[in-house]
Amino acid sequence: DAGVIQSPRHEVTEMGQEVTLRCKPISGHNSLFWYRQTMMRGLELLIYFNNNVPIDDSGMPEDRFSAKMPNASFSTLKIQPSEPRDSAVYFCASSFGDRANTEAFFGQGTRLTVV
Amino acid sequence: GNSVTQMEGPVTLSEEAFLTINCTYTATGYPSLFWYVQYPGEGLQLLLKATKADDKGSNKGFEATYRKETTSFHLEKGSVQVSDSAVYFCALSGSDTGNQFYFGTGTSLTVIP
């Protein structure tokens, strides 16, 4: 398996623009996580899906952020409108959510810069 | 609730020195415990894990033992190399966490020749 695939790897956009980050989890995994990593705040969980259903979105910063998982093999994280403080590395991770003692597998991340 | 506390970094060591990174946790139930490593510009990778009390996880010369009595999972390596320079994250997950993962803040390690 190719692992968790995220695209794009890098994104530079202007303030106010819409940004869409994409994630393809590992085939067969039924849990998917979106994280944000910054120097100031470290690694933060934004949202957690299980079987394509959002279970915990309490980490989503505000209404400008939205996430979808239309099927088991694809998820998006959208920021509209983007702001400079959204600049961070965004990670997607997946796991076998219904198996005990299983680890999460991370993608390479998307480095977002909002200017 | 569930949480993980790691020792603050950054940590700087000379090559071949002994490494300990402390990790303690608070959890409901009996979670699995993990150490992840993040090399510059990359995502987090699983380094090792332990799924029950007294289990020892090991990989690439790193070890950590699941200590239920002290709620700890300290990472150790007997002789670090320059290539071990990275950020290390302690984490927990389990059925009592709804299979969510709780990460520590990460500890940056730099190994100098």
C-alpha cells in the first residue's frame, strides 16, 4: 500500500482565497484524522471521522474550516476564506478504528502558507 | 480524561550518549501507548508501541516499557546517533478513548557529532 496520500504537498495562497486539502487514507482503514501542526501550538486534532461520519469536530477552529468524507477512500479539508494565521502543516492520518491496539498512519502533510 | 505529558525540549546530546525522554499519561481504561518520530519535513512515523501493562516496545535500538503503576512510558536508547535527530511524540489510544489518539507536545532531539 502507498500509505496515506495527501495533496498538494505545498500550497501558497493569498488571504481570502479558498483552500482545499485532500487525503486518501490507507485502503481498509475506517478512521480518519485531520491534524494541524504549528510551532506555537504543536499538533492539534481538528476532526476525526469513523466510517465516514464525523465523530469529533471540536478541534475545528471556526466556521471557516470544514471537512468532508464522502466515501471511505477520500476526505477533504477546506478553508474559506483563508487567513495568514492558518499557515501550518496539515496532516491526515488513518487507522483501523475498530481494531484494538492499532496505530495511526500519517501522510506526508500539506504545508500551507497564506500570504 | 485522557492526556499525555512529555518532558520539555529541546534536548541536545552528543553522539553515543544515553537518551531518556519522559512520558506520563492519564487515561480512562487501559489504552495502548505509542512513540512516534517525526524527521524534518516529514509526517509522523510509528517508532514503537505497547498494548498492555509491562509490555516493552522496541525498534531501532529504542525501547519503552508500559508502566501502569507509574502511568509512564519513557523512551530510552543506549547510544544515540546523529540520524536520531528528530521530534519524538508520545501518544495513547484505545477503545476507552473512542479510538482517538492523544498526543504529547513532542520533544525535539538534536544529536551532535
